[in-house]
Amino acid sequence: MKLNTKIDKTAFLQSLRGPFFADVLFDQIPDTVFFVKDCKGRYLALNSTLVERCGVENKQALIGRTVEEVFPAKLGQHYAAQDEAVLRSGVPVRNALELHLYPNGREGWCLTWKEPLRDGNGHIVGLVGLSRDVATAHTAPPDYDRLVRVLNYVRDHIDRPLRMSTLAKTAGLSAYQLNRRMINVFGMSTLEAVSRERIEYACSLLKSKKMPISEIALASGYSDQAAFTRHFKKSVSMTPTTYRGIHAI
């Protein structure tokens, strides 16, 4: 018997009782914050973990509010600027190591992801995000601050050569120490993390910009288009041109 594998996603979503934001699913994961926000950064959906950590009574207490209305000033301003950058540029945030503040005053580190949400015409109408707690079994909290400095340096200088000695100096560690901490937290070496940042930045440009691929190669820190294509194909299993075609807005 031949199965019909063609699925009408629009019809399926319209058949649901209400919009599917997956917040009920993420209610079951206590070490992960989940949220959906509109184009002004206001919460549309969230999980119970965020409710608990914000110290409010229920989800409805956060719906329609922005991070600046929910979190202490410094953190709220940082999160709001991050949201605004995603909403403006369409460039996602992935594996960003950040400090979170809990209602009891305890600070904790997490990895954050934020992806833009687009309508049928390709316009950005909001974002969806996750923040997952980082276990501290292998690395003391002060080391996380060092990794934040390194990752921020990489993102701020993504279009330039990034030497291991420079990254180690930024962290205030030896190259070996930095590499071990990167492996403990992210499961990859420092050089692999840099390569991932370059490829992910290139992917965001391929999806959201009309730049020529040669310019994207330079903007992502590659010496030329040939080197970029070679590394991109190795990481993504397709060429930049094919990737852009699949994700054309």
C-alpha cells in the first residue's frame, strides 16, 4: 500500500483548536525557558519555568509585557537590545552564553537561542527563543564569564582573522585552558566554535540578505569565495548557492 506523504501544513495548523506555540510541551522542562514574542518584543507565549523565575503568579501576568518590564534594568536592557537586533536584522542568536537572575537573587548561566518568525511574505513579525541552564559540574561560574568575553569577541570580529593566541588572551587563559573549557561547556574545541560562528553568521546572511556570495564570504571571515564554499559545504553538506535557494524568502 502506497502511503500519501504529502502534508498540507496550513490545513493542519488551521484545524488545531488554538495556535500551537509548544509552551505546554516546554512546561515539562524545568531547566529551559521558552518564549514567543511579537514584533515589539512583547510576550505572546511562554512556559511555566519563565513564570517561576520571574516570580509572578501565572503566564497571563507576563503576556503582553516586554523584558524591560519584567527583569532588573541592566538585564532587561540587554535582553531588549538582543531582541531588537534579531527583529531588525533577522540574524538569529545561537548558543549565546548569558547570565540569568532568578527570583531568589541567585545568578545562573544559560545558553540562549533566538530565531526570527516571518509571515507568508517573509516579513519579520516576531521571534521564538529558548534559554537552557548550563550545568556547573565541570566548570566554575567565573570561567563562564571568560567564555562570554571570547564568544562576544568572535562575533564582534567575525569578518577578521581570529588567532588562538588572541582569543586566549581575551579570556585571560592559556590556549590549552580555553580549549578545555570550550569542550566542557559546548562539546567542541575553540577553533570548532569559531568555525560554527562563521557558518551560522553566513547562513543568516544567505537567508535574510541579497548580498553576493563573494561578499558574504568576506563578511563571515573567509579569505575568498572558494574557501568559504569549501568550508560551508563541509559543515552544511550543500553549497551556499543551494542553501540560499532552499531558504529563499
